[in-house]
Amino acid sequence: DLRMSRGLGDVYKRQLTNKWSDKKIDEVTSKDFQILLNDYGDTHVKSSVLKIKNIIRSFVIFAMDDGLITKDFARNITTRSKVKSKDTDLKFLETDEMKKLVNRIRYNESVSCKMILTAIYSGLRFSEITGLTPADFDFENNTINVNKSWQMQDQAFKDTKTETSNRIITMPDAYMDIAKKWVLGERFAFEGNNGKPISNNAVNKSLRYYLDIDKSTPITFHGLRHTHASYLLSQDIAIQYVSERLGHSDVNITLGVYAHLLDKKRVEETTATINLLNTI
């Protein structure tokens, strides 16, 4: 039964049960899957459509390997979307702006500045950073263990966004040498006076303050995740590694989110390729 798919997010489980409540996986056709994605694309951005396609495709391959089905109904399926991604979701700091921010907050002992610095160096989501505990920091091996998230609304620890979001992030000396001097909280690595993580609004207010000083691009805390990824991609770090570092469930998610950056790099690579071939 598709509803029993382990690791499938609640949003996608609802999508499948709404559309295919009476179907088993061996009864689904390519037409069924294409209609599902088309309908989903009417109200969601393309990166979300790609995500549900890739997750279901993974289960299809698993089912084929186990002999549960004989036909790959997810093959040759196209994705489209009628909803444009919000520009604000893709805002990030340019390299010089990022370095100015790091220099301003590097030794600031406020909880919000510690969280901002962590986001810049790790690319972690807000819920992943608030979910960090002191035990998640391994100063001997320079790593951070991401194994849970903190949900502000429920005030409880939850699983990470996807199974691939459970990961160990290798951190640079530049960050760990600072972090090892921090006094981390007892339950949470970054906690306020009430013993719980501070809110997204509070951190965003602090972030805006420091960005305004240098007249840098106004971004939200989530924009620091985009900044991290964009910086790595601009420095020719392999997208497969960037995808793993971000905890994306599939490299196609990374390709979809950062398509604008990769298009720019593609133009540069094309020019470099032609120049190289002209030397033959």
C-alpha cells in the first residue's frame, strides 16, 4: 500500500491518499502519476513537484527490485508548475556581503549571532539549528551531528525533514575554533533565558540589524542556507556534495532550487570549453 511508504513526508502521504486512496502500487499507471503531478503543479512551485516525483520514483525502484511490480510507472514523466518560486525564497548574500557579516558577528556572544554564524558555515535549516544539543558538537573531529529538529509550534523535538537530512556535517576550523569557546546551553546548544531556543523572528531581527549596518542584501535566516549553498557552488564544489551537505533527498531538488546559479555557471563552462577546443 502506498500509504505505508516509510520515510514519505506527511504532505506527500496526504497527496497520495487523496489521489490514490483505493490503489496499490502495482495498480498505478504512468497516466495516474502524470495526472497527480500535473494537479500538484497547479498549486505548488516546480521544486516541490520535482521532490514528490523523485520520492515516489525512489519507492517505485525499490518495489521493482523487490519484485512487487514489473513496470516503472514513474519513468519518462514530466514536471511543470503554474506557481512561480518567490524571489525572496532565493535571496542570498554575495561573497563580500557574507564575509562582512561573518566579521561583524564572529566573536559576538549573543545566541542569535551564534546561530547566524552556524547557518553560514553549515547551511543547516533553522529547525535543525534550534534542534542541536551540546552532544551534537564533536570538537575532536570538527563535525556537527544533525539527527533531529525542534518544532517551535509543537515545542517538541521531531524527526528531520527527510531521512537524508540525518547527516554529519564537517565544519571548518575557522568555525569550530570559535564554537569550542562558547558556553552552550544545558538542553539546547542555542537557548534563550527561558531554557528554550529563541524564535525565528528574534533571530531575523538580529540578522536584519547587522545586514543594515553594511547595507547588504536583506535576507531572512533561511537565506543564509541559500548563501551557504550558493557560495559553495560558485567555488566549483560538486553539486552532489552540496546536495548531501544540505540534506536534500535528491540531487534534483538542489538542481531545481539553484537552477539560476547553475545556468550562469553553464555559460561560463561553455565559454571555457570552446576556448579550450579552439586550441586543438
